[in-house]
Amino acid sequence: MQHLQQAIRQALTQHDTAQAGVLGEELRRTQRAWNVLCGLEDDPPAQPEPAVPPAAVGNPGVLPVRDQVREALALLTVPAAPKLLSQVRHAFFSGALNTARLTTLRRDEERSFRSAPYARPYYICSALTADLLSPARGLLALSTWPLEQRIVGPLSQRVHVLTSALRLVEAAERLAADAPLPQPIEQLLGQYNRDIHGSVRGPLDLDALRRAAAAELEIHADDDADTRVEAARRARRQLGDAEQIFGNILRNTTRLRRTS
């Protein structure tokens, strides 16, 4: 929220009222989410703004790639690889994500941050490894997530699968309340179903998938969280703002030298 407030002040200084309005709405959504998280808003609106718009809403082609990535990550709530981000975009937003453009996106985001820190309301960044606090290869995250949420440890890959399964099932159930699920959503959730249940026959059962994912997540979640919390403490002690978002490149280089 502080980053958004700083960006709003900068936009107003530059007389960019349109950008200030966009940032202001983002700040209001963030504030509402924070209030709910902290239990300060016990009675949310009867029709809260969904985390993910239905697949048929809007024209995803007009969105910049970074905004398309943000939407997919906001739905998943965990770091994700470009392939999964593309599948989520296709299934839930009716639009394809050009993954080839993601190879330079993270570098562009870091360059933008270093030239004007916190000028944007969010940045697309890499997840950070728990051991070296270096960029995790092939995993993108949002800078607005808590540091603990952007760190990956030995158990995080499985935890991410289970967490994202729960989020996608929740989004699918919202859509299924009004109409049959589109085929791309069923195909994506079918992949999760096979990953979590193994070989499964018959129609997709969202409730069974949710229960299985939640049960296994309970087994791994605490150990994974302990690893990430400890790594986040080290990161806050050792790294500056840019490195906490984009990773400790120096440590990554040192590791490569030792293994060469």
C-alpha cells in the first residue's frame, strides 16, 4: 500500500490524473483485501469484486503482457511458470499469452524498477530460492506479494500445485454456477486432477478435487512455510529493496562459479 501511495503521489506530481485514478482504484482494492485478511471487515459487500473476471469478460488482447501475467498470477496466488500462466489465461480469460515475450519481461521490469523505484504499482519478478535468495529459474511472481510468498523452498513446488488447484477450483465453481464450464477450464483442471488423484476416470468432480488438494496441502504447508519465513528473514537482513524483489544476482553468479 505504501508503494501504491508513493506511485500515486508521483503521478499527481506529473499531472497524470488518469494513472493516478488507476492507482487509486488499485489501492482501494488492496486496502479492502488487507482489511478482510486482518479481520477488520467482517461484513464484505454482497457482491464483492471477483479476483478473476469471467472468461467472457473484456478483450484480453488489449492488455499489455505484464497485465495479462498479473491477472493470471493474481488468480493462482503462487509463483508460476510461463506455460501454466498461458494455460490459465487461455482457460479463464479467453486469451492466449505470448510466452516468448516473457523471456525479456522480467529484465525489463527490473530495469524499470532500478531507474525509478516503486514508480509502478506492481512489477513482474522472479520467485526467489530459499537457499541463495537468487532468482528461481522459470518462476514468475508479483512484487506486491509478501516476501515469504515469493520464496520457493524444497517443498514449494508441490505446495504451489495444491494451492493453485484450490484457487482454480474456486474460480471454476463461480463460473459453473451460471453455465457449464468451458472446455479449456475442464482440461486444465483435469491436469490437476490427474496430478493430485493419479489416474481418474469419469467427469471432473470439483468438490473431490478441492478436498484432495486441501488434505495434501495440510501435510506440507507448515514445513514449507517455515522454510520460506526463515529465508525471508535472511533476505530482509541481507538484501536491498531491488534484490528483495528481483533476487540476489551476485549469489547466483558465485554459485555458478563454484559449480563450473
